[in-house]
Amino acid sequence: MKGNQQERDKTIVEDSNGAGSSPAASSAPAAPDPEVSAVARRRTFTAKYKLQVLREVDACSEPGEISALLRREGLYSSHLSNWRRSRASGELKALSPRKRGRKAKAKSREAFKDLERENERLRRRLDRAEKLLEIQKKISELLGLPLTSEDDETR
């Protein structure tokens, strides 16, 4: 076992000195993955990210800072010019996340509730009026008075 350990240490020392290693093996980087995606996918940026990058760019004051920021973020100067144009026209605010679907109108909901309340009030009033009519019919039968409506008298 000691012999194997000494041999490994010896090869490590030789590799660090450059002796015993092939020049092709040490200077060749690892091969990139040959697998390429079948469909190229366009990058999309959120409005929040765009505004953040524009704020950082606006804060840059030294020469070369914007270039360094673009390299760091993997962006192009055309991105900045398009995003600045969008920001100036107010499009970036329109891209901010919002609730999906039809907008509920608060006034129409209140009006609907008011109509429901009035409908219920009128139903109660109608029930009361119908009960009063039934009572009047019973009283007229007991007294033997004929029931005539105003419509019958005008004809």
C-alpha cells in the first residue's frame, strides 16, 4: 500500500513540474456538450427586470460601466435603447403584472345589491297586499256584499 501511495505522490509532483504529462492533455479544455437544442428559444424579460436594469444603467457614471453591466447581464445595447423607448412611452408600466380576467365594476355590484334589496322589499309588500285582499274577500263574503272592481264600473 505504501508503494501505491508513493507512486501517486510522484506522479502528482511530475504533473505539477510539467514533466511526464503530454502538452495536448494539459492545454485542451474539456469538450463542450455537442447536444444542441432543436428549437432556439427567444429570451423574455419581465418588466420588473427591464426597469431594474434601466435604473442600474442610469446610475452608471464612469466610462465603461454600462458595457460591463451589459456583459454581466448578457444583454445588448439595442435592448437598452428599446427598453428606454418603451419606458418613455409608458409601455413598461403596462407590462407590469395584473390580475387576469374581466375587471369587476364596483358600482355595478353596489347597484346590483341595491336592486336585490329593493326587490326583496317589494316582495314583502306584495305579500302583505295579497293577504289584505284575501281578508277583504272573506269579509265581503261574510257581509254578503258583492265585489266589484273599479275597472268593472268604468266599462
